[in-house]
Amino acid sequence: PRFKGVKPSGLHVPNERAFCELKEAMASVVGLKPLKNWIKKFLSDALRFYASGERMKLRNITLSGALGTGRRTAAGLIAKAVYAAGVTSSPSLATGLCGIGM
């Protein structure tokens, strides 16, 4: 579908080019099947909300796991998915460490 036209106030307009780039990025990643399924559902929901003219409800996401489990890769894919859904204006990551005492 083409995502053109007037953007109603607060409506997230999907980014078609970012959808294609995300599809390529997901194809290049080995594993992370549960994440890939979550992203597909997220994007499906984003298109459904856009088609109905409703604003998508968003939640915070926290990634955890041991070293080498793919957290950064997962975060990058999620950032690209949120950008493709039109929620953010950039596919960049906002990362931080919480609750780590040194």
C-alpha cells in the first residue's frame, strides 16, 4: 500500500521505504525468530491502526539477557520497525544502562 495523503493530528504514518529496508535487515539476521514474529505483528497492527485512522498505542520495551544473546541486534531491528511504523522520525537507537552500580 502507498502511504500518502494528509496526516491527521497524532496519526503515525508508515514509511514504505523503511518497511522494505527492515525486511532486508530481518532477512540478514540469523535466529531471533520470536523477535521477528513480534515485529511482523507490530507492523501489521501499525497498518491496521493507520487504515482505521486511529493512533497506535505504544509501550516501553526492555531487553535483557546475557552477553552475546543479540540484545543490540534486537534493539536495532525494533528501532527500524518503530521507524517503519511511522512512530519515530529516525531509525536510531536510544540506549542506556539502568540500575547498574559501580
